[in-house]
Amino acid sequence: MERKSYDIIIIGNAAAGTGAVESIRSLRPDASVLMITSEPELGYFRPMVSYYLYDAHKPNYFYLHPREWYEDNRIDLCLGTTVTELLPAEKCLKTQDGAQYNYDRLILASGSRNNVPPIRNIDKAGVFTVRTKKDADDIKDYAKNVQEAVVIGGGLLGLEFAWGLKTLGLDVTVLEIADRLLPRQLDHEGSRLFEEGVLKTGIKVRKEVKIQELIGKDAVEGVLIGEGAGEIINAQMVLVSAGVKPNKELAEAAGIACSRGVIVDEAMRTSAEGIYAAGDVAEVGGTVFGLWPMSLEMGKVAGTGASGMDAAWKMTVPSSIFKSMNMQVFSVGDIMTFESKGLRSITDYDRHSGVYKKLYFEDGVYVGGIQMGSLNKSGVMQKSIGKGVSVAQMVEDVIEK
């Protein structure tokens, strides 16, 4: 079969892939570019999938670019196609349909997949993970004949999905292994207030849970928790939200250096000449970040490098926003570490409005914080990170104003 050649090929069309192709087109308008993705969809805003689950997404903002954008920018698309082999020495890749493509530069933006914990009988019908639009479509269809659901995992995504299932009319229970909800984003008091809000929605929460197995003949009928005879929580659907794993296998099989993800430097270069990696699949400085804004920026850096220009990715302090269950939560910085180190903090809680704020300081400098009940200070809390802002200034900007 004749090989088709491109200047740059991008595997993946989500955050990193989109950031890459936008950079490439702005820097090299005449370069031939191919985007290959295993999903049959145009690139879409993956964080909105939880809202898509219960049709609360904004259709006009769901897709990153309309098809016309790719056509106008002469970006060839190969949707619903899986890359099966990389041949770095030949600068070639192969797909599942037998096609072969040559490239001058390659960007791996293949993302990640959901982690499924080793729970007995987790392969039963009615057990789902949510990563793609198709996952959400499958869940919506299955939920039509379900009354009770269990969500395994009380993190941000797990709670968003729990709200989605509740909105679809299901009786929902969240199972969390930790002693509280959102321990990475909230302190103990914030977590307590947050859980009160979750319970007000009618969603049940079980913490410090040990899951023994899923029960049922062919389809799931419940979850056995606890020790010994334990307790059965009835559920005709189980949704697992237990983190993600980078899709590194393709690179690993090709001899590209990998650890948890595909190892890259600050320019997103892998150990193979002419090959970059960005987004959820990439490991930078020993860490896989898996956050949409960071993936987008990594993609831009990879696209710049693949275009023949220099760029370096600079890590930003991660932040989270939760807008679901009629609640608003903003968190910036590693709250769990701040708490364990006993950093100085200043807390303000207005019981009347329900607004909770907490600021953290190290050596007299602002390093992160929390706001719940409103997002009106999230902007200044985010922008003040890394600027050496003093205690007095942050109190004036966030607490007093």
C-alpha cells in the first residue's frame, strides 16, 4: 500500500491535539497536517461531558472547532481510526485499516483512559466509566431502565457524574475510600460544608468504604461493601470514577522512553527524534498532570516545536472549579499538602450567604486557597499565585472587599 506523507501528524484531537494544530497553523500556514483520532467525533470540550450526560451542556461550545474550520485551514482528518504501530526509525505509522503514513514530525496527543480498580465482578453489564461522548450516550440509554445507581469515587468528576445521574431521575449513592470528599481540593471544614450541600440534593454519601465486590448474575444488581458479610447497596448501574491512565502503550512498543506516561522535556520532546508528546499522555518532570488547561498549553508548545521553533512549557499551579448540585467551589494549589504542612491560613465564613474562603501562606507569601458559595474572588486568587503577594494584600483583596 502506498504511504501518504505529511509534514506533521497529530495523534489525538482533544486539548493537546487542538492546542498543537492551532499553533502549527499559525506558525506554518503551508505545512501539510493530518489529525488521527480513534473517536468518530470532531474534537470536543471533554470537561463538558459530565454536563452532556444530563443535557446541561452548551451545544455551541461543545465542539472545539466546526468541521469547516478544519477544511478552511487545510487540516486533514482521520476520525474513528486507531494507530496500531509507530516506526520511529522510518518516520512512519500504521493504522488498524492497514494504511501507512509518513511524517517529518509527529505529536502524540493520545490522552488517557479511565482507570478501573481491581474490584471483583467489575466487568458486569451495567458498569460504566465516563471519558467520551459515546460513554455518556451509553449511560443515558442504559439509565432509562434503572432506578438505583452507585458512583465509585467521590472526586470532582465522580460527583459531577453523580449529579448527572440524579438529574436523570436515579437514586444515587457515592462511595468514597477517603474519610471525606474532595480532600485534594478542600480542607476539613470546607469538605464538611461541601458534603452538607451534596446531601441536600438527595445524593447519599458513604465514606471510608471498602468495596468487596459487585453482585448480580449477568448485570450488576448491587455493591457489597464492608468486612465479612458486609452490606449490600442496591444498584442496577455502577459508574466508576477512579482516575485515569495515560495511553502510553503505542509509544512504549516503539521503544520511546516511558514511565507512568511518555517522558518529555519542557519542550515536549520525547526520546525519539522528531516525536513530541503532550497532554494526558505526557509525563513532565516525573508527573502526569491530566488537566485540560495544562494539556492545551502543552499542545501549543509541542506544535511550536514541531513547526521548527523553540518553546518551553512552564507549569502553572493547578486549580479546580466545581459548578454542580447548585454549588460553586473554587480551589487553587495543593490544599492537601498545605494542610499536612500546617501552613498559616486565614479563614472567613459568612453563614448567612454561605460563602466560605480560606487563604494559605508560606513564609508570609500567598500560595493558594479555597472559595465556596461564590466564585467572585476566584480570579484574583488564581492570578495572585506566584506573585509574592503578602498576607495583608490578600486579606484586603479577598476577605475584606
